[in-house]
Amino acid sequence: MVAMIHVNVIEDFLERDVDAKTLNSKGNIGSLSAPAITNITLSDDKGHSKDYFRRRFAARLKSNSALPPEANCSLDSECAGYPLAYCDRICRCIHGALNAGSSCISSVQFPGEPCQYSQQCAAAEAGAFCLRHRCECAYGMKASGNKCTFVGEECHERGFIFIPEIGECREVLSPGRRGCSHNLQCSIAFPDAKCILHTCTCPSNLSDPIDGTCGKRCRVGQIYSGVTGQCLPSVEPGEQCFYTSQCHAVQQGMICDRNVCRCPNDMVFSGSICTQFCTNGYMVNSKGICILGCQNNQVEVDGTCLNQAVPGQACRVNAQCIGGSTCQNEQCICPKAMEPRGSTCAIVEASPLASCHDGELCIKNSVCINGTCDCPNGLQIVNGQCMIPLTVSPNSVCNSFDNCGGNSSCINGTCQCPANQQAVNGFCRFPNLVTPGKPCRMGFERCIGQAICINGVCQCPFGMLPSEDHCVALLTVPAGSVCGPSVRCKGNIENVPYYLIAISASSRIYQ
């Protein structure tokens, strides 16, 4: 399918069609042999007000729904100048197209073709410029088809003209330029212009030079435009414009860039002159104008002061967010593995046994091992933190977090020595064995045979008597029974070896 772009331009502009086949895929313009002006209409102005000019003279879209460059969009066709424009979330001009502020237009126009800016003409022919909305050849040259050729055969350098009286080629100078020596250098650029004091000067009945030409005198608040051939409203720095000549009336050297009067070469307007930087305390806004700077708790974004925002607060751009946060979904959000803590983002803390897979900070003496906060060697978890376990001596109270020392083990809440061992000076050892009735030292020797070390002697418990190397229970038997060291006689009976004999009140009988 062949798409066509229709262009209507003021005065003697011709309506021309551009085959969209000259356009490559998004982002490029192919070699053009015909103008590729976007779908805009330029209308006339007869010295009306600024509002009238903006309404009638300014480049405007045929369709009110068309969006200018950098406006939000969803479809290519919504963008002004399509197919020289395309949608990439915002309307953009394809590579090779010119951002005219309200639309994308062709950046290359040939001699005799419609134009809005001289740079369109110079892109096709060096030195060509836009005069009354048409591309004109460089002075000293003339249009021949869609190219420029030299006026005579004597000169072969663009922009030069042969001066018969001296027999040399001299540069053609537009009105207002200095360096001329002969009137022909000036009159070839503009009829009746003369070289006065080495400056090409306009005829006395016309206005001072502007846009490289001479124009009619305009009323106060307007200035002549060589591009349009008409009087246009003069424009203050930072305000909306359509042609560079509108900016010259107030501040020489300013240009109309993206429909705003700006200083050239990325300079800024200080209020009186164009300079490289704003003075201290001032900042440059999005229109290249120095304005009063932001407060300490604000940031400057495209010439606008925005309040700083801490994590969790609303935001518009990343520059607002402080404390390491970024603006996501209109809110300052901390990065992964970080959390808001006051006005900053802090690393998320993870206790022992918690995950540290996303970079969390292991705390309480733990370290990140295989994505989990774990205790290093020699430490163990005690009440939620990694600690060197408490060493408890044998026979002391203990719990699962304690370390029973001296080779003992925590059993039923007490550090107990292994079987047949006992605590000796804090260690579990096999003690010296002492039989009942023998001297003993508490903590160093162990009584055997159920004896207990009491007052330095291994003594049998109550109800038991020593019997060789152990304690035996004391028995009580009636008279006449066999008796021994561990047998007690019942009643009023004496213990007679091997027999129990009753004792009368008056006598005792022994075996």
C-alpha cells in the first residue's frame, strides 16, 4: 500500500505528494528526490496579535488529535508527521527527520522546494537557505532542477561571484554581513543592497537586515521574517516561537529551538545575556532560562523544583528519592534485600537459621552459609543467637544450651559423669576404691559396697552393717536363732556367737 503525505503551504506553495516508499523502516529516511514535509498547514498573517498568529500562522496539524514530538502515545498514526514520526511510548521523529516542535518534518529539502528552516535546504545543497518558505541556492548560484549551479563560469567555489572591475571572484555577502569591498557582493544577494563601510546594507526604504535579507518595516512588537516574508510577533526568551527571527528582536543570537526561544549551543539565558552557566543560587529550567534555585530539601528536575522523598513516600522521578530508594509506581521503594529504616534504606537483618539468599545481613554472630544464616564453628544457637556455649562442671545444673565439662553429659538437667566415674576437681575420673570402715577423702576416693564417706570414713548407711568389703542389711531374729555381725536379736536377748540366748533378770548363761 502506498501512503501519501499532503502538504499545504502559504503563498505560492505547491501541493505535493510524497510516496511513503521513500521511507525505510522506523527510524530512517531514504534518499529523497521530493520534499517529505509532514502533514502540517502554514497559514498567513497580516500583522495580527500573537494569539491570532499562534492560531493561524503557526504550524498546526490537520488533525486535532495528532500528537507533537515527545507527547505520550500508543499508536504510530497518532503522532504528528507520521510516517516521519513513530510511537515509542512517546512520539519520536524517525532518524533523518527534523523535530519542528509541533511535528516531524523532512530534514532535507531541495532548491525550490517548500521549507520551514534553512537547515532543511542546506542539508541538500551547501549554503542554501530558506527564504519566503522556499529553498534558495547559495548566493552566486542558481537553481537548476533540484540542484544549484554557478551563475557564471568564472567562479567555481560556492557563494562566490565574479567582480569584473578587478577580475576576481569575491564572496557574496548577505545583508548585514561585514567584509565587502564591492557593491556586487551585496546586490547579488539582495537587489539594491550596497557595500557601505565594508558592510552590506539594505536599501533605505527597507528595514534593517534580518535572516540574511532585507524586509519591510514592522510595527512595534513585531519583526520581519525572511523565511516567511512577513512581519511576525517578537518573542521573549523562553516563550513559544516558530521562527528564529522572532527571537532576534529581543535578544540577538537567540534561536527558535523546538518552538521555544533559546540561547544557541546549549547556552543559558541569565536574564540579560546568553552564557555557559547560571550564576550561584540559580538553575536552568527546561526552556534554557536561569531561574531561582531549589531549597535544600528539594531537587531540580528539568527546571522544576520537586520535594525530596524518603522511602515509602510519593514521587515522580528517581531524583526525588533519597536514602538509596528509587521511584517505582510513584513511590520511593528500597532495593531488594533492603527495607526502610527512618529516612534511609538499610539491609534487611536476618537472625540465625533465617534466609540470606537475597543478600540479607546475618546478625547475632551468624554468617551466611549456602543461603542460610548459620553459626560458625565453635558457636551454637543460644536463645536465638550464636554464642560460645557455657561450660558447666560435673554435678552442676545444665540445659540443652550448656556444655558439660570434665567429660560429663547433661542428663535430666544435671551434668553427670559416665558410669563408675565421679567428679574429681571438675573432671570425671575413675576414683580409688575404699571398703566400708576404711578412711576416705571426699571427692578423691569412692566408698564401695554401698558405703558413704562420712567424716573421713566409709560408713554403711543406717540399717546396714559392714561385712568384709560391702555393707549388708541388719537382720532381727528371735532367741535361739543363729546370729552374727549383721543379725540383731529381738527383745531382751544378747547376741551370743552362733546362738541367741534369753537373759534372765538374775543371771546370764553363756555357751
